[in-house]
Amino acid sequence: MAGRPRFWHDARVKLAASLVLAVAIFWFLFKRVDVAGVWATIEAMTWLELASITLVAVWNLVAHWALWVAVTPGLSWPRAAIVAQSGTAVTNTIPGGSGIGVGLIYAMLDSWGFPRGRSTQAVLISGLWNSFIKLGMPLFALGLLALEGDAGGGRVAAGVGAFVLLAAAVVLLVLVLGSDRVAARVGATAARLASKALAIVRRPPVAGWDQATVKFRRRTNELLAVRLLWITAAALVSHLSLYLVLLVSLRHVGVGDELVSWVQVLAVFATARLLTMVRFTPGGVGLVEGILIGGLVAAGGPAAQVTAAVLVFRALTWLLPVPLGGLTYLVWRLGEGRRRSLEQVRAAR
């Protein structure tokens, strides 16, 4: 119990720092944008435009569920929705929410009878493939821009950085999946690094990561032998669906292809995803908006319309999942309560 006050103190500090950073970014942005023009642009959207962008946003949610179905054999679509939405809601609202979201996912999968090893595999594979897409998308966008003769120095630098990280990640994964010996070494090295980091905060060292990595290798090879294309396609469609929400938002507020082409939108979107892989605020709030607005305006989009589109995009992809995640969490908790009550009745017989 002695560590609990420290935990809550650290959590409050992180929350305060995140709020200060997010408010500062929004203040900086809105000082340079005609706020009245932004809201006028949003209000000018027709019901048909609002309905169509909402449908695209719903499709984006479903595409995210597909990845969890792909990486977790035996997981139904309704349960995939519960896992995806509940985890996203935590990530979008709590500083350091990614770690808490993973813990919640473990609890959900455990409650449905999935072995801990399979849960770990699902979490790691989904995280790895998402990272691969985030690192690969800037390279794809850079190639398209190069074909159009619009690959600037900053974009080339981002593409080179993404290529180096992607290549290193892929090589490491191939080595781990190719040999038990290499997998054990990687696990042991990761354990040493983690133990040194934990020692700084006076936490006990970790152990057994070498054996766990070997087990991960064997199970992952079995999974990828059957579902590699499905997992890759699901991860790619999920990210492209998110991009589609941004693109449709821009088009519906009047930022046409002649102002900012779909390739330029993809490049800015990919850069934002790359730069916010490590998030300093819940769901990257403030940071994502700043990168998207700055990049799209620099590409030629009018500031008021671009800001309106980004706000609509974030409302549908960052804000909307929060209440949905709260609802799916309640569904899971109620289901758990019914299951435990039934187990108690059976035990009493």
C-alpha cells in the first residue's frame, strides 16, 4: 500500500502535464485561426455530408475490430468490439493509458477463457503490425509524392527515418521468429534492459523473458502460417480507414483535391501517425491536431476549413470512441457479473 500514494501522485502530475500541453497547443493554434470561420464551416455541412462522414467513421471502428478477430483465433466479432472499444477509450482519456488499456484487454480475454500466452500473442502481434503500418505508410506516401515531383527535404528525412526504424523492426522480428536461440537472446537482453529501467524506480527485476520469447516465437509462427495475409490486410485496412475519415472530412468542408491532393493528405496523415507513436497526451490530443493542421495548411489548405475538418475528424475518431468504450466496458462488466453469479449458484449445489 505504500506505493499507492506515489502512484496517484504520479498520475495526477502526468494528467496535469498532459492537460497543460494540450491546452497550450490548442491556444497556439486558435490564436492563428479564425475561430468564427471554423465553426461557420462546420455548421455549413449538410445532413447528407454529416451522415456520410459518420458512416465512414463507423466503418473505421469495424475495421479496427477486424484486427483483433485476426490475431485472436476464437474471438467473436462482438467480443472483438468490446476489446477494441474499451481499450481505445482508456488510451484516449488517461495519461499513460496504453499500458492500462493493455491490462484491461488481458482481463477481458482472461474472463473469456483465453490462455495468457494467447492473449500476450494477440497484444504483441496487433501492436507490431500497427507499428509496421505506421512506419511503412510514410514511405508509401513519399514514393507517391516523388512521382508527382513534390517530395521535399523534410518529407524525405521523415521517410528515411521511418525506413530505418521499419527495417530494424522487421529484421529483429525475422530473427526472433527464425530461431529459438536468437529468440531467447532477444528476450534475455530485453529483460536486462527492463530490469535496469525498473531499478531506477526501485522496482524488482523481471525474469523468464527468454523462455517467454521462445514460446512467443513458436505460437506466432503457428498463427502467421495460417493468418499472415489476414492480419496484414486487417491492419492495413484499419489505418487506411482512419485516413479515409480525414480525407472525407476535408472534402466535405470544401478542401478539394485542387487545394490539397489525396496524396498530400496521406503524407500529412502518415507523418502525424509516425510522430505520435510515442504519445505525451491521452490519444495524442493537441499534438495530432497541431501536426495535421500545420501540415495540411502548409500543403495549401485554407486554415479555417482545414481546422474545421481536423476537428470533425478528431471528434469522430478520438472523442466518439470514448463513450462507446464506456458502453462496451459496462457490457463486459455486466456479463462478468452474470457469469460469476452463475458460478456461485453452481458451486452451492
